[in-house]
Amino acid sequence: MAKAVVLLSGGLDSTVCMAVAKSKGLEVYPISFNYHQRHSIELEGAKKVADFFQVKKHLIIETNMEQIGGSALTDMNINVPDGDTESADIPVTYVPARNLIFLSYALGYAEVINASYVYIGVNAVDYSGYPDCRPEFIAQFQALADFSTKATAAEHKRITVVTPLQELSKKDIVLLGTKLGAPLQFTHSCYKGGKKACGVCDSCRLRLKGFEAAGVEDPIEYEL
């Protein structure tokens, strides 16, 4: 059975991405990150999602991006703003180079366990304007990955980065997750990190908008 490393944050998109990989008959190896994020509660969701899929191993990497800062998600002196889903600006919740760093870890892990794929739930339709969620970024990372490991350089094995949600709206992601039976009740999307989602940050608003458009009840609790 072919293997896939799946980047699993514990959020809606990564959980649906994991369900897609499972639906392809792949043996999934989720990788999550404690990067000292404000919303580290998402890792509790990631653990529950991994348990739901009965994975052989759930790897959680400790990497302190709080020391770099520059984001409302890693610097407690920067407030998480109320969401504006219509804005074209890159918001303060953008974490510098996060997906580049996470994909690099995932690529190395894939090489070690002899996985053929790395799955990541980036999305370029209903997203918060992050540059590292765009197809152009993924294409450039794939080009780099093709030349950066022993597996690819010496053994001629390609590790393919797969983005099954890339062109889907948040509505379509909710519908796909529902169709595949993804455990959406365990997911945490809120940037503020409370036990209940705030309902007003970028991520909450995009999530709520997606569930509403899909005609599906969001199974998590909100403060508002």
C-alpha cells in the first residue's frame, strides 16, 4: 500500500484533506506542528482526528515560531482582528514561511518512511490571502522537492505534493468532508484559541460561510 504524509493541523481543511488521502486507499501518516501558536488547542483536534482514522503513527513536531513572531498567531502582542472575508490584503494572521517550513519537514518524513505523497490542504479560493496557499507556491516547492532528497536524486523516486482542496470553495470542502465522513466535529478553526470558536475571526467567518452555503450544520460550538 502506498504511503502519504498528511499535514494535519486539526482544522477543517487539513481534516478533509486527510479524508481524501484515506479515500484514495493510501496509508496515511499525519504530521502536526506545535509551533507555539496562539490556537494550539487545534492540536487536540488533530489527535482526535488521527485516532479516528486509526493511523499507525501521528507525528507532532515541536518548532518554536514564536521566537520569530511577526504574526498574530505567534506574537501575543499582536491581536487577532475580527475577520474581513472580502479583504484582498494579507492579514496579520499570516505566519511567515509557515507552509514552506512545514512542507520541508513533511518531505523529510516522507523520505524516511518511503512515502510517495505529501498531502496538504491548502486552498486558493476561499482563503485568507496567504501567499503560501497559492498554486504557484506549491508548484515551486514541488520543483524544489524533486531535487532535494536522496530518494529523488539518487533513487529516482518522486515524492509528489498533492493539494486536493486547492480549487475548492469552502462550501465544496464542507460538502466533500461530509460525503467522505470526515470527523468535522473534532476540528478547530478559530485563531483565538478558546475552547469555543469565537465566530468573528477570519478563519471562523470563512468556516461559518462555508457551512451555511453547503446547508450543513457546523458541529462545533461558538461563543456567539
